[in-house]
Amino acid sequence: MSLCNEIEKILDIDRNMDLYHRVIYFDEEDISIYFFTSIIDEGQLNSLIRFMSLDNGRIRVKDKSVKISISDNINEIVNRVLDGNVLFVTSRFNYLIDLKKYALRGIQEPNIEKTIRGSRDGFNESIINNISLIRMRIKSPKLRIESLLVGKETKTQVALIYLESEVDSDNLFWLRTKIFSLNLDSLIMTDRALEENIFKQIKTIYPIVRYTERPDVASIHIINGKFVLIVDGSPSSIITPVSLFDHLKHVEEFRLNPLVGVFTKILRFVASLLSLFLIPTIYLMQTNNFQINIFSYYVENDAFFPLSIQYIFCSLIVEVFRIAIIHTPNTLVTALSIVIGIIFGELSISTGLFIPEVLLIVALSTTCSFSIPSYELSMSNKLLMIFFLFIASIFGLEGYLIVVLICFIKISSIKVLGVPFLSPLIPFRRKEFFDILIRTDASMKKKV
């Protein structure tokens, strides 16, 4: 069976509306061309055909920027055509010319990781664009970008990016081997599915990798010896290994005066702790008789439900509102917010569903969770907070403290690529810990 027949059989040309087969007569020879119109630049293809020449079965093109390769492997040819290459079948060689062109949104600032001062570019769904944004920032000859294919059906391209002089060779070997050994049919959910299959995160509630859509954040982590994984089709990149404190870093604190940056950083750390412990602690103050009178905070509950039910229901309702706003068209978000404010704020108090103190504390805790740069960490804190509140309502102060201690021990035992999740707090390394808490002047650091 000829190559053309094999290509048409594997790709089923009759049932792929965007698969084209053209035959051109060139220098007394028939050349078969196969390509998908939906993923290649037809204008560039027509220009290429117009200015190319044929020399003894070899294709010559004037445009030196065009990437041309030769292959006789049918599986490689099919995969490359599916990836946006144009196949030229001549009498002697099979040429694969990379002319891919995907429909993409422009490069713009990510909505989740906004900054007042800083770059306004962000990753999009093109792996080539994302790599170029990193290449633009890191021009080191030691930068390595390895291309891996994942998924039997999707053949999704994954880029493993690292600085060869900074990473651990054992971690590199483990990560590369893990990706190569993935037995997946597809990677449609891209980076999230890749993370779950590599790190098996089901054992912990906390995120053990960090996601970012900012090329400057990804680049600084590469400089600091981290690995970055970029999946074709996803605007987010995966950073690993990271600690809990890496999730709390934000680019804005490095764009401010060092003293202001320290103030902002400490506020963010405090807000993160409040999002986790504020509601269960306040609940215990309101319902338990503490030995130290200053920590007692009693309220008169004239609502229908006990305080524990009020806090749990109120927190869950706020989460439902958050989900509803995400799925609401932008033109209706303002109207929905007004409705939520009137119904939830006013009517819930007047009808006796919640007392004002409950709404105030839940609102403060929710606001604190929004100050966490990592969306995954803020959601983990929210779920763990509800669990702590549930334990406090059943077992009281003693049960609450025991569960918090158990969770702390569990989290401190987590390691990702040999890096403790609570590093440099546990194990304690004084210099690194104070570098995290205090944003020093840029002149005192080599890597900023």
C-alpha cells in the first residue's frame, strides 16, 4: 500500500471535512499534498508553493524560516499532520512543513493575577506563544525546553522547562520518566489532568503545585530552580516543587517599596490565617467559657438555628453565590450582586435566619480568602475551615485543637520532589524563613 493510501485510510479523508488532499504538477512530477485547513496557514502555504522549486525530487524553498523535515515513519507523519504540518509526497521523499496556525485569543493580563504595576502580558492557549514569553525573559543558554507528547488519542504537547544549572538531576529524571510513562487516552483537561496523574494529589487537600498565567512569575521560579510545565491548549502553567509559602507570593510585593512590600506581605499572611481560623475561633469564643476573660465573646442568638449551623450555612451560601457569579454573564453580574446584597443581607436578618455577627464574621473571612494569590489555596482553606467549624461544634475546644494539630502534622509531612510543603518553616531554616517574611532591597539579592 502506498503512503498516500495509508494516509487516507488512517485519517479517513471522506469523513474529515477539514482534511484536504491536493495534487500539483510541478517540474514534470505529481506532488500530493495533505493538510488540515483548520490548523494551518493557507496563505503561507500558497506563498510557499508559488516560490518553491524541485531539484531531483528535493523541495527547495526561498523562505529559510520555514521548518522542513523528512520522514518515512507513517506514525510520525500522521502525528505531525494532526499537529499542523503540511505533508508533501514526492517521488523520493516525504516532506513535513510546519505551517500550523491556531485560532487564539490575544496575549493579555490574566484576570486572576492582576497587578497595579508590572507586565500586562499573560499566557494564552498556544504553547509556542507561552514558550516565547519565557524565552523573552530568560535568554540563558542553560534554559532547557523539552517537548513531550501525552495522550494516546489527543497527542497533547507538553513542555518541560527548567534551568539546567539550577535543578536537581534526580528530580528531572523522575519528572521526565513520570510524564513518559503516563498511560492516558486523552489530556483534554490539560494541566489539571496532568498534575493529578503525576502527583496523585488525592491524599491531601492542599495544592502541591502552583498554577500561574503570568510569564514573569513562571520565569522567576525557573531562575530559582523550579520546573515549569506548559500544556498545549491551556493558559496556565504548572510550577513544581513549591512550598506553602510559594502559594502566598504575589508579583505586586516586588513592585513596591521594600517597606511597603513587607507590610503587604505580612497582611497577606495574616489574611490567609484568618480565612482558615477566624470563623471556628470566633464560634468557640461565642459558645465556650474561656479561662482568660479577654477571649470571651458572647452574643445573644435570637435566630432560628444554633450558631454552628448559621456559620456553616452562611459559608456555604457565600460559596454558592461565588459559583453563581462565575457562571453569570458579565452584563448581569452587577444586577445579581445587588439582588444577593438585598436578599442575603437584609432579609436573612429580618427573617431570623442569621444574626448580624454571623454575617460580619463570614464576610470578613471571605474577604481574607480573596487576598490569597493562589486560587487553589484559598479554596482549600475554605473547605478546611468548614471542617474545623464542624469539629468545633461537635467536640468543642479540645476536639478543635486536636484536629488542628493532626492536620498540621499531616501537612508538615507532605513532600513534593523532596521539598517539604512547609519549608523553610519545617524544617526551620532561619535565613530562608526571614527572606520569605521580609522583602529585602533588590541590591541585596542576585535573583529578583
